Amino acid sequence: MLDVESFVSSHTFRIADLGCSVGPNTFLAVQNIIEAVQFKHQCQGLHYQLPEFQVLFNDHTLNDFNTLFSSLPPDRIYYAAGVPGSFYSRLFPNASLHFVHSSYAIHWLSKVPKSVVDKSSPAWNKGRIHYSNSEVEVVKAYEAQYAEDMECFLNARAQEVVCGGLIALIIAGRPNGTLHSQTTHNMIYDLLGSCLMDMARKGIIGEEKVDSFNLPMYFMSPKELETAVDRNGYFSIERMEDLPPITELCIGNHPIGQIVKVNLRAVLGGVIKAHFGDVILDELFDSFGIKFEEGFQMIMSGGKLNFFALLRRKAMD
């Protein structure tokens, strides 16, 4: 779907990976994109006009860019640069990007909604770390933060992506029409929250410490993304499709409960450590692993959806 002929005069094809972390997944994605662009040039008889490639790796300022760059593929055919900062704001010059990629990143909000940690607010999320199974005011606060963030994301990209450029998103979300409390993602975070409350009841951590901790994540539905794109007006949705779920009960010799525990710790360990300290990490995730195995069937029966969306920057009149 990429019109490479319209970019021939650019000489440099720029790719941005938003939420790149430290690799190696980002390098695999970049290689796939470059190979696809090269193949498109060859198919259209433009192999003699192949552009140079520049890849811009983006993540928060606390990301370990040293690790990222020390593991760059030695045989890469692109120029690499790091761009620290939130992708909910401007990161790149006007009309400088041809292809934007982001995988399992935009379910992270820019911040926790202020009202959910405000004791005087009806949206105070006491005893929970996430919005599912919470009061309707909490859910609305998260929904409003998601809507604000997506507006910022799309407005920033509308200025940075050239007309005809593409944005490829892989999104951890929820099926259309599914309640937040009935999705697998949210059930998992509810379970983690219950483990923290167990530790509070044992006196290992303070209950107020749990009350002040909320995860800045929101799992959008495809319909919510469509609404955000329509409201923005600068992009068309060229393709949207569900990705196949992981249904295996084990990977190799490891039960899926162990895999989920390890992955969850990799994703959230730093956030939890920053708030509670690292002393609780082993006990917390061991407790989570046990509870997950006990409630596996119910959790995995929830609505689960990872989906792919491809957006094209419109040519505006």
C-alpha cells in the first residue's frame, strides 16, 4: 500500500519505531520494513533508485539507549539515531517520516489520570491498581485520558508523516462491545492488584501505598481507534485486522503461567520497583503466578484481542 514512486525524490526513506525499548524486536521490525520497501521498488522497476534508509528509534528518556545501540545489527543497511521523548508529543520535523511503526506501546497512557489518586474525587481508585472492575467514574477517567492521548498522538504524527506515508500499529486491546472487566488483559492486572492487597493485609507494604499506585494503561477497542482517527481527520484506516491469540498451554517446557509471570515482570517490574522498592518483587510475582494458575481457565476465557491497524496520511486540500 506504499506509493514508493511519490517518495523517489526524497533520496532518504525515514522510518520511526515508537516505543522501541532495547531490542531485539525493534531490529526485526525495522528489517522487515526495509526489505518490504526494497521489494516494492524492485517490483515497480525502481531498483536503480533505491533510497538510503534512516531509522529513528524512539522511547522515553529513561530507556536504556546504550543497550539498544550496543546491540544494533552489525550488517544493518540503515543509519540509526535515537529520539528520546513521549510519542504523545512532537518528536520529528514536519513531513520528515515515511513509515512509522509501533508495537504494543500505545496502550500505555501518557500518565495516570489525576482523579484516580485524589482521595476527594469520586474517581479515587482505592484498593485497585487499574480501572477494570472499578467505579464508573474511574473507567470514565481512564477513557478520557485515552481520548486525550490519542488526539495528541495523531495530531503529532499528522505533522511529521509525509502525505501518503504509513503508520503501522500493533495494539494490545479488547474486542468491540466487551466490558473492560471481561477482558483477559484487565483480568491479569486485577489479579496483580489483588496480590498487592494481600501483601498490604500482611503488613509487607502499606495499604495507602497501594491506593496511590495505578497503572497508566488503557486497552482500546478497534471501534475506539476508528473514532479517534475519524475525529482527527488526517488519516485513513487502510487495514485493520485481529491478530491470532496465543492458545498454547505451554511454550517449550514452560507452562503458560510461568511465561505470563516472567513477561509481566519484564513489563511492570520497573514501574513497581519505582513505587514500592525491589524487595517485594519476588514474592509479588510468585504469588501472581500461583493465582494465575488457579484462575487460568477463567482468565483465558475473557475477551482478548491484539490487533493490527494500518493508517495512511491523507493528502489534504
